[in-house]
Amino acid sequence: MDANDPHQREYLAAAEGMADLYGRGVPHHVVEGLDDCYGRHVRVGDWLTWRREDWPPGRTRSGRVRAIDGGRFVTVDDEGDSHVLPGEVMPF
């Protein structure tokens, strides 16, 4: 690329901005994850459905995994953040 070409400079600036916003292309197999009780490797960004033993039958919640923290999934949904243990994850 010719760094003096204004179109290429614009392209490089846009690519840099998107990398800052969306990440720098870490391969999917490197993204931090944790195995659930079914042996599935769940990563940040994946969708989970879970239930807790003390909830009434049929009640579940779902949300996107925002982080992995100390052997728990940190999810976010319409009720806020939840810390979900691997054993609380529901099958698909």
C-alpha cells in the first residue's frame, strides 16, 4: 500500500477504528471459554439458557456471555448481569 494515497490512508484509518471497536481478530479457538455441564465449550459472545434449582419448575433465563469469571459465566440480559455456574446451563 502507498501511505501517501489518500484513499489508502482512509482505508487504513477505518480498519484501525474497526479493530479498536470490534477487536483485533483473535482466532475463535483462542477466545476465553469454559465448558458447561454437557461438555460444550462456551465462549464470550455465546448465548446461554440456564435455570437455578430454587426456581419454580419451567422458569429459565437466557443471555449472552459477557465474560468468564472464576469458573462462572457472566451473562447479560434484560434483567442485568448474572453469574451462572456451568451446572446451571440448560441443554439446547
